[in-house]
Amino acid sequence: MPSFTTAISPAELEARLRLHGLPQLGPRRFHRLLEAFSSASAALSAPAAAWRSLGLPACCAEARRSPEVREEAAAALAWLEQPQHQLLMWDAPTYPALLAELEDAPPLLFVAGDAGILESPQLAIVGSRHASRPGLDTAQAFARSLAQAGFTITSGLALGIDGAAHQGALDVAGKTVAVLGTGLQRVYPARHQRLALSIIEQGGALVSELPLDCPPQAGNFPRRNRIISGLSLGVLVVEASPSSGSLITARLAAEQGREVYAIPGSIHHPGARGCHQLIRDGATLVESVEDILQALRGWQLQTVTPVTQPVPRHPLLDLLHAAPQSSEALALASGWALPAVLAALTELELEGLVVNQGGRWLGRG
């Protein structure tokens, strides 16, 4: 039998999967159907006029008996036969309690891995897909320490900060949850296939409300952000521009009553502006893991030595703190090629960590 987690019949399970595959039938409309007809099976059998009376689009009623919808449901049932594949339903006791609080909670959640960790205390770490090296290091360091403190690290499997957060948890054998903006059979981005497998292998989980074969679609990524924040006690934004999707996650977190944390950065770095905006809007300014642990001290978590220096110092900074040097001298001292040194110095200058005076570089961080 498929691995589903509520006491319903196989026919009702198949009916819910068929409803889930209908066009323009989001969570609220799905819930409305179940409330009106008591079951998905009854909803599928109801006349089209009854669906119209609920304000549902005509395309929903027309598509419910289509071969494509039936085939998609059959494929999902076959997927559920495989090990570590589960389907969580919004009216089941095993559905994540925090997520169930949302008015638009996903009626179905596909899970690959350990669904049980969705009930563990989670902290979301999100940020820019185009993060700086220090930003990536910060996300990874915070994820390591928070995972050691007993938190499950939740993020969106995207490039940049998301990937660094997942990896940080894995580095210390911690647990991490990846909420996808695609179906679980379409892991995106492709370069994170290995990371996704590692998450499952180390006791974490991949989660999606979307049909299993749903490809990347721009509108689905902001939609999945409510799940990232909805599963979590709080959201930490590490690095983000003012237009970043991470700010959508932070806004949703605030609306859901979750804590919002933001790490400040250099005023010269565009990637810090989103975090600064969040702090102006009331997010908690975070300089160390202790700031988060103190805010959530009511949770019975493991003891951890806090990270007081979350960002490993750049190797060029060690040389510059010893003595000011020219770009050419740095290349000789470090053994790096001059173009690599210049690129690194530009990034460090944007971060406010170095300054050029009279043709020589001085370390400031």
C-alpha cells in the first residue's frame, strides 16, 4: 500500500490526488470543496453546477475526468510505493502543526525523506542567489551552529545562501529540510541534485506541494516561500537585495507571527540593503548565533558554543593586517595570480574590509 498518513480509503486518496492536479484549484478552493462535499470522492462525483455554485472556475469541473488528471494521480500513487516517499494531508494528525495554522496551508505535501522532522523546531535561513563569498560563509557558519543547537535548518534549495545553509547543517550531521518550488521529480537547480540526495541520506527531507513532475515556473517560487516560513519558528535573512525573494519570505514570516532576523552588512554592498530594510522594519539585528538562541530560549535545545566570528577571515586580510601592501606584493606573498588578487580585493572593498590608500591596500576587518 502507498505510504500515506491519514486513515482514508485508497479511493479517497486517489480522488484527492486528482483534485490536486486540477488547474486553478489552489489550497483555499481545495479546502472549500472538501468542506462542501465532505470528501474528495464526493466532490469529483458532484454535478458541474454544484462546483459553479462554489465559485470554482469552469476549467476545474471540466478537467476532473480528463485522462491526464487520472494519469497524474496514478503516477503519484506509484511514486508513493517507493521507500521514503510520503504524502502528508492537511487533515491528518501527522501534518506539521505550525504549517497547519496557515489559512492557505497546502492540502497535500509530497515528502521525500524523513517526514517526521517537519515537526522538529525549525529555523529558516534564506538569502540571495548571487551571494558574496562572505555571505555564503556566514550562512554556512550560522547553519552549522544552529543545527548543533538542535534546530532543523529549512531553506529552498536555491543557489547561493539556500545551498550554503543546507550544506552547513549537513557539515555537522544536522538535519535540514528543502522546500522546492518544483515537483520532487524535477529537482531544481540541476546542480543541486547531489545536495538534495545528501539531505535525504542524512535524515532530512525534500518537500513540495506541487505535482511531482511540475517543472520550474517563476510564479511557484514565491508561493513556496510561505511553506518555508510556515514550517519555521523564525526566518534568518543573511544577504539580500531590496528586490530579493527572501524579503517575500520575511514578510510572510512576519504575517504568520514568526520571528524575523537579519544580518547587517557593509553600506557599500548592494546585498546588504535588503537586510538593512528588514531591520528598519522591525527585524531583529543578528550579529551572532547567540542573538537567535536568546530570542528562542524557551525551546529545550542542546547546548552549543556560540559562533562569535561567523565569517572566516579572508586569507588576504591576514597579509594586509600584518602590513599594508600593493596588489603586486599581495600576489607574490599569497601565491595567487594578480587577476585573482584584484578580484578578491574588489569584493573585500565592497564589504568595507579593505581600503586603498596611496596605491597600497590596508585591512579594516
